[in-house]
Amino acid sequence: MNIKRWALPLFKSVGLVPKSNKTIARSQIKCASCEICSYHLGLESPDLSPPFKDMYICDVCNRTYHWQCLLKTSCCNATEREAKDANDSWACPACINLNQYEKESRIYFQKREIVEVSWNSTWEPKELQNTCETFKQSLKNYEKQITAPNICQPAPNEHLNDLQKQGSSAVQEGNRYQPYTVDLRNKVSFDIRPTNPQADITATGHCEYWITTIDLVNYQENNTQSSPDDPMLPEVYSDTVACIYNVDGKCKGVLTPERLNILRKAFDRAKPSGLHDHVQPPPISFASELVGLIARKDTSAFKYTNKKITDSFARLPLSHITATFQTWALVTKEKMASPLDYDPKFSHYWSEHPRDKAFGAHNTNAFSS
């Protein structure tokens, strides 16, 4: 730390004890600040390292000045700059009118004006951090910096093969592996369920559903792209959805708020009607049944490889088609449905899974009358 000599007693008076200090000349300071604006870089150049063409150093006192600062304070005028650039020696406004004796005295003084100090460590009371919000934030930033891993350093086990990284050591005979005496597996963790920062929440220990706004991607068929060399970027849009969370806070799927409302009403109607009594184990909560419902839907979709069948799991009959069936064909029940896609305009719907009775499904045999 470089300070002026007159300031050293002031630091000592507040309890700071110098560990070492030595006198240095101003000319030894490589990146001295401007004496007028205290800025240490050039104002006319984007360079980040000296020398700066618009910063002039006095040959007498070794102080530094920006040319723009000299103009603003009327210490110089624009016509003098060319002469200064052509002349290797330059005296600042404070030294230019000194006689030779005064210049020599100032040169001697500037060699003893600055003190380079290192301080002994001090312990301050913890309450001191609350006296200034900026100081408190600086402490937090420093603590984050010293605890953050150094990603520039190579991994200590990068010379090991995959089996050794997993906690096994090589045995010379027969190229076999045996566990290390120190269990490395207890020292590492693998995130096999990556976090979705948009949808996942902090785990609460039970299933939940939240209505929130997230970013979604509008899927486009490959044939809509003009060429492989000119791909179309996916369209991202925001929408309000109902996110369904498991006990670990992971989002297992999303529903429209309208479908969530339909399922909520169906669940509440099924309980007093006695349908919940036929579900084993009994439903714990509406949210837990939603998690199971989405899991069953994913399992059903993975059973089929035919695209038409898999697409059918995400398609709902149009409302005017449903109204036509009800009016002209006297249809009153919906078969082969699911709580995720049945039309609430029908008085009953049938589903293939027994647990869908929790959402009002009346029959699991779609071929019965």
C-alpha cells in the first residue's frame, strides 16, 4: 500500500500497526493517477496499460496529469500540446515557475514523499460490518471468492481411468480391479436428476402444484426448415402453466390451468361418490395423484413406437365434434379416455387404469356396456 508520508501517523492513530514500511520515489510508481481527477488510465485511449499518450509526467515532481484535465483547469491551452510532445522534458504548472534551487529541493522531496507500507493483521468486531452496507457487501463478495473452486486448476484425478475414478484400484495380476481402501464413492456425488432452474422448486417433502409462468419452445417439424445449412431457430415463448412437483421438488410435467381446474373438480366429486374407496392404496392428496397420473401417461406413451399412436396421447377432440356426437348420436359416455384428455361435457368417461377412479373414471373395461 502506497501512502504519503504525512498520512502514516493518522493510520497509526486509529490502531493500525505497520508490519514494514519503506520510502519510495514517485518515479517508482508505474501506474500513477492524475493529480487532478485521480483516474489512473488515459482519457483519450482505450489502452489499459501505460504509457498513455495523453498523460504527462512532470520532470521535477514526477506527478502525472491528463491533458484534458490541464485544459479544463486552464493550466494549459490547446496550442501548447504540440510543443510539449516535441520536447522530452516538461514541468507541470506547479513547478514551471520555480528557480533552479527550488526545483532541486522539490526533486529531493518527491523522492521521500511516498511510503510503501504493509500492515499487521487486525481483528475487527463483527458488528462493524453492519455500519456500512457497501462494506458488508464487499465482505460477502470476498467470502464467495475464497470459497469458490479454482476451475483453472486441472482435476487431481485426471490421470485415472474410469474404473479408478469410480473407486477401484488396479491389481497387477490379471488386470483386475479391487476397491480402494479409502471409499471414493462417499466423497463424490452424481446429479442424475439435473435441475431445471425455470420449473423446479426447493424440495418440501410432499407433492405440490404451482401455477407459474415459464418459457416454452414451439416445436417445428424438420420439413419446415429450408435447408440443413440454413436451420430455423426454435421459437421460444412464455406461457402460464400448472407445474406438478414430486417430493424432491422436481417438475414432473405441466398442465394448462384449465385442465388443472377440470381435474380438481373431478377429484373433489369422486371422493364423496365413493370412487376413492376403490383405489388402493388410498389417495393421499390431489397433488400426489397428479404426479402419479403424469407418470402413468409417460409410461403409456413409451410403450408404443408408432408415431400416430404416441401423438394421440396429446390430442383432444375438438369441442364442436364432441357437441355433434352428443346431439346427433346421443353419446353420453367417453371410452378409452384419460383424466388428462377426457371431455368434462360427458357425464361419464372410462379409462384403462384402475387408479384413474380417483379422478372420476367409472369403468376400466372399455368394451363393457
